[in-house]
Amino acid sequence: MVTLLLALLIGVYGRAMWQQTREPVVISAHPWPGYESLFLAEEFDWLPEGVILQRSNNATESIERLRQGVVDVAALTLDEALRLNEQGTPLKIIVVMDESIGADVVVAQPHVAGLEELAGMRIALEQSAVSSIVLENLLRKANLTQDQVHLILRTPDQQNYGWSFGNYDLAITYEPYATTLMQHGGKRLFDSRQFPGMIYDVLVVRDDLSWYQQMVVSDIVAAHFRALDYIRVNREDALRRIAAWRAVSYSDTQAIFSGLYLPGLDSNRDLLSPDGPMATAIDWIQSHLLQHSLPTTERDRIFDDQFLPVKP
């Protein structure tokens, strides 16, 4: 009788532990073309069972969800990931989703003729490091300092309303919001093609996941690369699907993706190296945004390629 009771207790405990380990993995991502591989994987049912892909309006929402432990995985910019880690949310950078080569944009109202007119103008921008990078390069190109312009804090998803009423002269934004502003009369004045190798988007994971969740994350990463392959091989179909759910024309979607480099598996192995191609961007982030520099040993811990698929 005792033996039977003990076996039942072990069985109940074991089942409870198994159910606990099979907790879902929640991803947060906001509209940005470099993250569309995740939504495409969801569209084709390639994400593993139990994964929840949450839509956020902007990076600020994803950061807060990650900080609160509401989500396990998030798509962020490199600087956001490094700063979040420094502020006490341990995480790992496991995939480089894209490099911006034109998709981060300064859109100007029609009356703005060129960079030589920027002094005294109102610039809408998000309170983020990417906006700071764009702003610094924009002002350097225009031979201005920050106190010679007026900054208005607006996230890209909030900029459209104020734009229509002429509340600001320029907007530092990104796709697909940049295309929306240009559809409302705006024009491209400056973009990330003028300062390559500075803006990267990454997939991060909290450092406290269970062993089961880590296995699921590996499957999420595999689904991302599967979706990238689909974009390369079946580009028109992929872009038409993306255009449909973002309510953007196919031609605009083509233009949007021309402003991104989407690194594959081999490139990711190089990029996730502590002294790899992202080193220049990391040095800028450290000198401008972080209170402490990030030693190579710390980069080794944050950049983690163990979730990348093993080459066949």
C-alpha cells in the first residue's frame, strides 16, 4: 500500500514537473521589415508548438515586456539589447536579424529643401539609441549641433498624426512608417546608407529560461532561417504576403527591403563573434550610451551562437 502510494506521488510530481517545463515561449516584435521572418514563420505554421508571437507597437513596449518577464524572446536593436542587459535584465543575443542599409530614414516635409535648412527645425524622434545614432549623423552632415534644432519625442507609430497637422518638419523614423509618411507628402532626406555598419537588429532571449524553453528557442531560430530562405527563393510571394498584412503596396515593400541586409546562417556566426563586424557599432554604443564599457569576456557571454542551427 505504501509502495503504491509512493508511486502515485512520484507520478503526480513527475507530471507536474513536466507540465511546468513545457511552459510556453512568448516572443515580442513590433513592425519592422527585419522582423518579418518571424511573422512569415507564423503564417506558414513553422513556429514550434506552444510559441506565442505577440505584436507590439514599438520597441519600447517590447523592452518593457522583456524587463517585466512577460515575454521570453524579443526583437530589438543592438543598442537596446546592450543597454537592457546593463540595466539589470540578463539576456543573450542569439541572432542578428538585419543590418540597416537605408531602412532607418529621416523624412522631411515638402517645404524642407535640404540639409542646409535644418537649423531651428522641429524633429520628431523616438527616445531610443537608433534615433540618437541617426540624429548624430544627420546633424554632423548638416554641420549643426543638437541645440540648434528642436526635438519632439514621438515614437514612429505616433508620428503620422502630428505629421498630417504639420506639427514637425522632419521625422526620424523607420520602415514601414517611413513609407507611410512619404505617402502623405514627405520626402526622404537622409538614411542609414550614409553611415553603414552602425544599426543592427537582433533577437534576444532572457537568460533564465528552462531547459525546455531553450530547446523551443532553438526551433524558433531554425524557423527564422527557414523563413529567410523562403524570402530569398520565393521573394515575390513572401513580399506580397508581407505587403498585405502591413497594408503597403508590393512596390513599396520591395523598396523597403532594399534598405536591409538580412544575414544568413554563416554571416550570423561571424556577426556573433565578440570582435566581429558589429564591433564598430558596439564601440559607439559603449562610448555614447552605456555607463561602462563591455569587455571582450562580457561580449562572449552576451553573444551566444549555441541556438543557431547546426550546418548539415
